[in-house]
Amino acid sequence: MSVELTYLAYTIALFFVVVMVQATAGIGQHGGLTLANNRDNLPPPNAYLARTKRLVDNFRENLWFFAPLVLIAAVAGISNQWTVLGAQIFFFARLAHAIAYIAGWPIVRPLFWLAGVIACALIFLALFGILN
């Protein structure tokens, strides 16, 4: 398996952990039995649960950029220093972003998000031969 696909697998594992953090926050606020029902009349989420929900949504949105780029690179047989660097930066940026988001740290969180966007741009540019 290529380095890029390995980092995609790591990113999916990280996403699973983030979803479990959100689920745990939901159980903590509402209780497992309440969440096992239809959830039609849940009260608004507390600040922490709302933050974890936004984190999951943000992670999912960014994964839609990263995963296809890595898969296209794999199918096209493109792997170079830029695709590897992009995959590594993306994973570690998402890890740092998740920690900053859960902790509620302002200012640095968007910087980690931007690093992930730049990582995707590196892979994209490498796909089209702009970065060799």
C-alpha cells in the first residue's frame, strides 16, 4: 500500500475516533436510552456536544476533498514527494484541528484547517504535473 493510501487509512481511523467522541458527548448529555429512541424531541445540544457535532461535520466536508484526491493518485499511479507530503500534512492537520476544536481553542483551529486545505492543494497540483 502506498504512503498516501496509508495516510488515508489513518485519516479514516481518526474520523472514526472523532465520531466516537461526538457519540460519547451525546450519550453524556442525553443518555444512551434517549439516543436509542427516535430522537424527535431532543433538547438543544450543550456547548461541548454542539462543538463535537461541528467537528464531525467539518471533518466529513474536508474528507470529501482529500479521499478522492488520494484515490485518483493511486489509480493514476502518481506518487511523489508532493503527494506524500500532502497526505502527511492532511492527516496531522486534521489531528491537530480535532484536538483544537474539542478543546475550544480559538485562532489556531482555522490555521490547522488551512494546513489541510493546502495539503489537498499539493496533491491536486501533483496530479496535474504542476508539482513534480
